[in-house]
Amino acid sequence: MTAKLILRKKEYEVKSGMSLLDALKKSNIVPESVIATRDGELITDDEILKDGDVIKLIAVISGGAG
Amino acid sequence: MKCRKCGGKASINMRQHRLALCKEHYLEWIPEQTERFIKKYRMFTKDEKILVAVSGGKDSLALWDILTRLGYQADGLYLALGIDGGIDYSDESHRLTEEFAQANNLKLHVVNMEQEYGYSIPTLSQVSHRGHGKPCAVCGLAKRHEMNRIARDLGYDVLATGHNLDDEAAVLFGNTLHWSAEYLLRQGPVLPESDGLARKVKPLCRFYEREMTAYAIARGIEYIYDECPFAEGSQQIFYKEALNQLETARPGSKLTFYTRFLEARQSGNLFIEKDIEHAHLHPCPQCGQPTSTPDLCSFCRMVEKAKTG
């Protein structure tokens, strides 16, 4: 009974049934530094992760573009 | 979590505002707030011509999108810096910027540094021996120079950049750590026009970086996701990460840090040394210790208040 978090090319396996916020903390990901999407839709971090969920995390920090 | 406006499922929760919104209402809220800040800081009016510095990143493309939706006359400026980094960084960001401009029927000016001056930014950094082996200092200098030149040469009233609150808070944090008074006194949402310098504004300066990412995703803006290859390990990113740790533990810290700074700067009291010797102190009528508060000192007032329940 697991869910998966994907940040850049790294994958984190977490237990389902916990909130996304707890899953981020357990994976040592600073919640403020990412935006989470499931099937392309934005989700909030109180979302309870279900078995088989794949959560794509988008890093928000950028340092210059051009 | 529910949207405060419609009760539907929320797409984003902004802890610092205690506000959760669904996608639809979030896409309305961001432009509304941007308009509010444009007016609050008197950035520009609908009669003025705005040049938006676009890099292909989420913030500048989102800014261009928002200004256009709000009905401002906003054209874009893309500076081709010639950064490859093994990921065609500049070419890819240029492509995304061009696509955005075409899809939205917007006017985009492009300046290619190599064609204009004979050097890409990394090469210019090497030959000029500036920046201790990293081109970031040269890049910043060249961007400021070129953005100002184009804004003035083409008759724009104002130059707008996509700096968000995290960018501003990181700069503020760095300048505070070093007590760089001169820089602190210059930092703000608007840098007024002066001799030879175009007015510069930062309409997104009150939004967290996280909020701008969410806006770009919700709006379907395709932006360059990769960081600049030279940004890795940069001090600015380190400060941003540190501030995000703080924000996670204490929601609203970044916002307070920045907005209280702006208030202090505007009040004119930042770095003005108070004349402590001649401060208006008088003896507390109860305990006799010096106090600046009228009547009883703060301690005696607290004790009095405690006694009276």
C-alpha cells in the first residue's frame, strides 16, 4: 500500500493513507519548495495519499533564466 | 480543503494568507492582486507603454500573461545570453518565449548578445575575468544594461521584471546578513526613473515563488523548468532554501520579512540613528526607572494590569 512522489528525476516511495504534507516531511522535502500535481491537476498538501497514487512534485525555486 | 470563494475542491493553500482557492478562483485572484499592487506602489497606468523582461521562466511569462489580461500595453524583451550548459538552455528558453508571444499575439523584441557584442555571456565572463569563474555577475550586469538600453531606445515608459517575493526576500536576506545599507535603501517594488535610467517595477513582488509556479501550471503556461546551469549552488538559491525552511515552520515569515522591510524603508527610519542620549525619557511615577512611555513604565503598567485582572 504505497504511493510515489516524483521530484525532478528522483522517486520517493511513501505509505498511502498519510497526508501529502506528512509524506513530504518524511521524504525530507521542504513543502514550501514544491507544488504537487496528480494527473496534471494541482493538489493541496492535506490530500490523503491513496494506494498507487503518483504525485508529481514541481520544484518552485529558480535562479535566473535566459 | 475547500475553496474559500465557492466551496469547491481547493487547488492551492496559501498559509500566509490563510486562503485556499480552487483553480478557477486562483486564476482570478492572482491578476486581481497584481492590479492591487500595481496601484498600491504606483507602478504604471494603462496609458503607459511597458516593456516586460521575459526569460522563458515561469515568473516573467506569468507576468506578461497577467499584464496583458489586465489590459496593459505590455511588449516583451528577450535577451539571448548564449548559455548552453549541455541542455540548450538559452535556445530552449528563447523557443518557449517566442511560442508564448505567438500564441498570445504579443510583440517580442529579441537581443542576441553574441550578435550585438561579439560574445555570449559565458565567453564574455571568461575574457573579462569578472565573477570568479562564474558568469552570474557578468550576466546580471549585461541584463541590467541591455534592459535599460532597449527600454529607453524604444521609448518605453517602464521596464517590468518578474521578480517574486522569494527573489526579493533572498536579496534582502543577503543584504541584511552583510548590512549592505546602500543596497537595502535602494531595494523596493519601484525604482523611479532618473537620468539615463528607465523606471523599473516588480509587479509580482508580493507573490511567493510557489504561487507563481502554481499560476503558470494552472494557466497552462509552458516555461523552462530547468534552472540556469550556472545557478546551481548559488548563494541566492541557498538563501531561498533557508527562507523556505523558515516559512514551513512559521508560515508568513517571508511575507512579514519583506513587507515590514518595505514599511520601515518607506517610513524613512531605516538606518537613521536615534539619538538615544536625548530620547524623551522620564522617571516612571511608580518605580522611578526611566521610561519613554507616557505615565507608568511598561513593567509597572503590566503589573497594574495584572492586579486589576
